Amino acid sequence: MTNRRTILCAMAGAAVGAMAATGALAQEYTLKLHQFLPAQANVPVQVLDVWADAVEADSDGRIKIDRFPAMQLGGAPPELMDQAIDGVADIVWTVVGYTPGRFPSTEVFELPFMVGDARAASYAYWKMYEEHMQDEFSDVHILGTWVHGPGMFHTSDPVEVPADLEGMKIRGGSRLVNQLLELAGATPVGMPVPAVSEGLSKGVIDGTTIPWEVTTSLRVAELVENHTEFEGPALYNLTFVLAMNNDAYNNLPADLQQVIDDNSGLEFSIFAGGTQADADGPAREVAVELGNNIITIDAATAESDWLPLVQPIYDSWIADMAELGVDGQARIDQARALMAEYEAAN
């Protein structure tokens, strides 16, 4: 009997070893990644899936990342950050501006006509996150920080000068964009990106502010005929984070934390911002092929007609930061210097 029990135990041990060797038991940690766009949109396909696939591969299958697009875990896009904090999701990708005023330092990259290159801004954003923003994001483990390509207008009627916006209902992408719209006489409408198509089709809004890249998945070029883009620094940009629940990160063994770290940070942030910006060109071609009216405001006209409009936004942001004990102008200067540093090196 003893020999038989010994043999059975040995056989069971051999079976377990064989299963582990074939990968059947390799998966040790499953992480839920939650975000607000459809699975086929550019960011999930070209950024988030690329990141998740790399983590899975580099962990030799010990980490599995389940992807939940289009708010499949429930809630609304503005709740994503709290879902990461509370552990509803292990990882979220979100627009920082969905929670206005909560992470004020990031807004330096959302100021109008501040950012000319998404890669340069994403580089500067990560550098400044490491130096200045970690306290603001202490409730999560930040994996990446980036901005999208140039934000612009997509409207039912043409927009060439600020006065053309008067009376329009425009979906604004952030607190600072909404301030710009108000200064131009438009009515800003708060609306998450996935709701834009329905808002345009039903006439709830007369236009929206988004980069070209997002227009394809939302069919914006089919819903409005006018698009206003700017040469030089963009009308606006939004800031994003890929954020991980602190416990989910801390509960990983050191070697798997290293896998996460190796796929995150500065280079990933630059990749993510640049990838979003690179998707602008193909999306713009859709509008061209439809024969839509694309208005390009040159840098000189932007400076003469648009920059005076937005100066109060800079002034109020600097004042808001001063109330928090932060030198807002110094942050603006640092962001510009870091963006110039990246551009000079590349």
C-alpha cells in the first residue's frame, strides 16, 4: 500500500510538472484593463493592446491582461480613475480632464496653443510627472502619461475666427477648452467622447473639439462638414494616464513588477502620444475624400486672432496654481523647455 501511494504521488507530481512546463499553470496573475473606447478604436488597438501584449509576452505568460473596452465593467468614463483606486479595475486608461481640478498640474499641457508635438509633450509630461505630480497621483501607480495630436474644431458651420463660434453648442474636451468656448461666445457642453456621435446626429451639439484621430470611430466626418485645424501649436490637447491599482502592482512579485516597469514610463509615454498623433493623417483623409470643408488657420492668423482670446485662460490658470502654492508660470516655462529639449534631440 505504501509503495502504491508513493507511486501515485510521484505520478501526480510528474503531471503537475508537465502541465507547468507546457504553460497550463503558467498564468499566475490576471489583471483587468478598463477603458472607454470601443475595442476597434485606435488607442485600444495601437497602444493599449500593444502594451498589454508586451507585458504578457515578457512575463512568459505569468501575467494575463483581460481587456474591457467601452466601459464594460460598468460606470461612466469620469469614474475610471476611482475604479483604479478602488480596485474595480486593476488598470485604467482615462482622460485626466474627466475629473476637472483633481489633478491640476497636468493642465499645463492642456493650455490652448501650448503643444506643437505630441511626442515632445508626452516626453515633457512624464518628466514633470516624476518631478512634480506624484503626490497628486499617489492613490494609483502611474504607468504612462501622454497627450493626443492637435485638438481642433469639427462643426456644422465653418469656424475661421472666434466670433464664428458665437451661439454654437460645442462639446469641450476639458475644463480649459470649455473656458475658451465661453470666451468665444459658444456654449460648452460636457460630454464623454463616446457620446459625441449621438450628440451630433440629434443636434444636441453643433460641433465638437477632438483630434482627427478620434473622428473615424465616431463617424464625425459623416456628421459635420467643417473642420478647423491650426498650424503650429494646437488649439488644445488632452492629457491621459494609464494608471494601475496600487495593491495590484504591489502584490506582484519583484520580477513581474519589473516587467510592468520595463514596459511603462518615459519611452512608453512617447510611443503612446506619438501613435495617437500618427493616426491623425489617415483620419483626415476620410474627411478629404468626403469632400468636407477643411479650414487651416496659419500660425500668423492664430497669433493675431486667437491668442488674444486665450490669454485670460493662462492668467486664471496661473492664479489657480498660485492658490495651491505652485508657480504656474514656472511650470509653463519648464514644459516648454522640455518640449524644446525633446525636439532638439529628435
